Amino acid sequence: VGATIKLITVDEICYFKADSKYTLVVTPAAESLIKKPIKELTDELDPQQFWQIHRSTLVNVNSIAGVTRDIGGHLKLKLKQRPELLSVSEGYTHLFRQM
């Protein structure tokens, strides 16, 4: 926030979402922007903990409360500590077949 640097641990993060030149970092209580693309985060984060569910979204597996299917048959993720639903694109639905 302004000139303040906020430290966020990886375990606190619910998900990352690409937002033009920035990436939105979402925790249960707050949202922050960083100047690091999703592609770099994908390469740096543990693939067992963070799954890419869309070209613009990485989700913390530990934040997932459940998976639902909408009327069109598309998968949506419900998170434990956030109200929004995250869309899973077709290319990533295989991650949830075993659930």
C-alpha cells in the first residue's frame, strides 16, 4: 500500500490471478498486486501446492473447499475463506477428476 511493503507467506495465499501487467495476490483477508507474471510464478511455486486452473489463475490446493459444475457443465472452485468462485478452464479439468 503506497510505500509500505507487505509480507505475505505462501501458505496465506488463496490464489493468484493475472491482472494486465500485474498479478493479483489474494489471501483470506486482503488483495495485493505484484509485478510478476503468472508464468514466472508457475515456474517458482510448488506444483503440489499451487495448481494452474486457468491461463490466468493459480490456486492454492489447500484453499479449495469444493468443486461444482455450473449449468453449462463448467467446473467452479469454491474456496474455504473467500466468497468468489473460480472458473476452471477445459484444459485443467483433469486435475479434478480424482476428487
